[in-house]
Amino acid sequence: MKISLYSRWIHKRHWLKLAVASFVGAVLCATQAVAQSYPSKPIRLVVPFTPGGVTDTSGRLIAEQLSKRLGQQVVVDNKPGASGNIGTQMVASAEPDGYTLLLGFDGTLVINPHVFPKVGFDTAKDFAPIGKIGDAVLILVAYPGTPIKTLKDVINLSKTQSGGLSYGTSGTGGTPHIAGELLKERTGANLVHIPYKGGGQAMTDVLGGNIPLVYTAIAGAIQHIKTGKLHPVAVSSAQRASSLPEVPTFIESGLADFDISSWVGLLAPAKTPKAIVDKLNAELNAVLSDPAVRERLNGMGIAAMPSSADKFGQEIQRDLTRYASVVKSAGIKLDQ
């Protein structure tokens, strides 16, 4: 009787192992099938901003190149509003099938959650990172009519001004604003933020001498630097910008570990099959490895940065955490 029961147990265990192996095999086959058949229809790339800006332009370039590699049209769909929150929330709640993607921007994904009372999405839980497109290098520029040439000049001059030294940005809560607040925190400089409704307006005022400084992306300032209408103080990337190799970094100027760039990348809704995410990551990195694409991105002030999905996800989480303290200490808040 004991032998019979033992035999039955062995028999059941054997069939259980076979069943588990069959299930795992079926899942792997299904996963491979999904990857092989994807995409079978056009893909929508949601850009949560209006057409024409650097973020939108970079997204259209990537969509164009991915369309060629995937054999299906990647259609850009601009859904602006609430500093990018509206379009981003749309993707967070979309079907996780790989046919709705987000052009993710650091300002929306890692800063907005700290400055808005409600954004409609959870950056850490609602998205599956696909890969980083690149970094838009930020630069601090000065009106030539001021005595500002270096970071030391900025710090010293700010402390002689009773009302502080003004710096303009494209708006409250953007990456340049966060970079300016972090600069203020790290150096003790008496800097006063002047928010504008876009980088173009801030640039107009610094060119006219109405404000002494502007913190912006290189793309918006490079032509004015090259014609001598603005003086570059420093770039906030870890390395010097290839488009302005003569301009020092803040790190070289004496501010250790000051590395802030505005990044852009691709994301999908959470629970998108890993096989699809992996395929999109591979194709995105292939696009970014094309010298012609890298050159076009560089012309927009974006340094191409191919990466794994995991590495991009870690960077998102790092920035989400580190910007929280800067926003809190600066008291930055925006209404929805």
C-alpha cells in the first residue's frame, strides 16, 4: 500500500513537472511570436507638447527613422496641455500593447510630479521605459553688457546686488529652473528666478539687456553665442558640449558633480510585453547609432545617448528622487 501511494506521488510529481515545463515553453513561444509579429499596424507616438519645439522635432526624427526600421508608420500625435501632463496621462492609461508610445521629457516625468498638486500619472508605476534618445545640454548665458564672464563672477556679483541677480528661464518648474535653484543652493549665490512663457521670450529679454542671465538649452542660445550677442558662462553637463567645445562645464568651474541635462526618451504603458520593449529598444539604439541621425540631433542641441531600457529606468528614478529635494527647498509649486 505504501509503495502504491509513493508511486502515485512520483507519478503526479512527474506530470506536474511536465505541465510546468509545457506552460513555460508555451509562454516563451507566445512571447517570441509577439515579438516576431510586432508591429502589425501603425504605432502612435504621443508628444505631450505643441509642434515645433525641440522635443517635438526630435520625436518626429525618431518616428521617421523607426518607421523605416519597423516597416510600419510611427505617427506623431501632439497632445499638449498642463506642461505635458495631459498627453503623458493619456499614454499611462493606454492599452499596453506597444501601439501607443510616449515621447518622455524629464520636465514632465520627474519634475511635474513634485510641483503640481496632481499630474494624473505615477512615473514610477505607470510606464515601461524603452530607451533614452539623448540629453539636451543646458547652458547659463550672460548679457555682454555685464561684467560676468565666469561662474565666480556670477556668485560674486549676485552677493553685491541687494535684490539679487536675476536669471530667466522658459518657465517655473522646468529643468533650467531646477538647475538654477540647484546652482543657488550649491554656491550660496543670491539668484532670483524670472519665469517666462517660453524660452524665446527669455532670450529676447537677455539679448536686450533687460535681464543679466538666462538658463536655457544650448539650441536656443548657440547662434547668439557665436555672433557675440551673448556670453557663455558654463554648461551643466558632465562633459563639454561638442557644439561649443570652448565653453567650460560647471564642474570645471569649481562646482563638483554639477551634472544636469534635460533628457528625452521613449516609454510605453506599464505591463507592455517585455519582448516588445526589447524590440523597440534595439531598434531605437540602431537609429541612434546612425551618424546622420546623431548629426541631426546634435543640430537640435541633443547628444544621442543609446541605452538599455533598465538603465534608462534607473536614470528616471534617480532624477525623480533627486529633484524632489530641490523642488521642496525652493518651494516651487504650480496650479493644475
